Amino acid sequence: MQAITEQARKIKLLIMDVDGVLTDGRIYYNAQGEESKSFYVQDGLGLKLLQSTGVRLAIISGRADRCVEHRARALGIDFYFGGIHNKQEALAQLLEQAGVTAEQCAFIGDDLIDLPVLRRVGLAVAVPAAPTLVRQHAHYVTGFPGGQGAVRELAELIMQAQGNFDAIVARYLA
């Protein structure tokens, strides 16, 4: 765990997949064929708290999705890449736009399409439901499932490693 904490101290950008990470991976369709997803509120608050410490946020998703675009705007996500089939190319663009190195990035993913990014970043994180191969390439596997606190867990891990978590908690206890 010490190596994970040391790497988390360096994080300046948290990059997330969506389906299976920010959501539980389920997609809902109504009778008109309109798609919707469910997002976990505590993940959102964790991301806002992490942003308040100066860590920026990004999404790289294999699906282009209006639901995700709305959620990204609501959370103030700094960078959004949707409908991406080559996440490694998107990562290269993101690193240039954000002005950070791969070593300064954490990525949380859940499936094979995420492997190219997981293998490049400084802190690679998977959710428990990820296939074995994906979990094997992760430095850390969250205890909470995707869409049910995995992102919040990672945000808190980063804030604790960077020494920001206690001050944030103190604001709420005052």
C-alpha cells in the first residue's frame, strides 16, 4: 500500500472510464428508445472535493453519450473524450491538453478497452468486477464496485495521500 500512497501523492489528473466505473454498467432504455444511466451521488461529491484540492478530472469513454456529457458538465469535469475507440490516442491528446505526464495521472477502468491507458499511467486502478486481466494490470483494485463508491474511494485515497483529506473533513465537522 505504501507504493500506492507514494504514487497517489503525484497525481494531478484523475481520468475515468464511465460505464462500470462512474455507473454500475447498466444502461436503461425507455419505450422511445432514449437511454439513461444512474450515477452515484457520493462519487460526485468525492470528485468535487478532489477538484477543490487542485486535482483535475477527465473522462475517456468508449461511448458517446448525452447522459454522460450532462453529468460531466454538472461535475465540472475538465476534459471529456466520448465515443473513443482508441483510448491510448485519447490519452496522448489529453496529456498534451492538460500539460501533465502519464506518471502524474491516475486512471480507473473496468474492461479490456482500458488496458492501454492502465498500462501507461502512474496509478492504474480497476473496479472489482473488471476482468482478471484488467485487475492484474492495476496497481489498486477498489473495494467498492463501479457506480457504487469506487470513484469516491479513489478520490479519498488521493486526497489522503496528498495530505488534504483531514482539512476537508474538518470543514464539515466545524
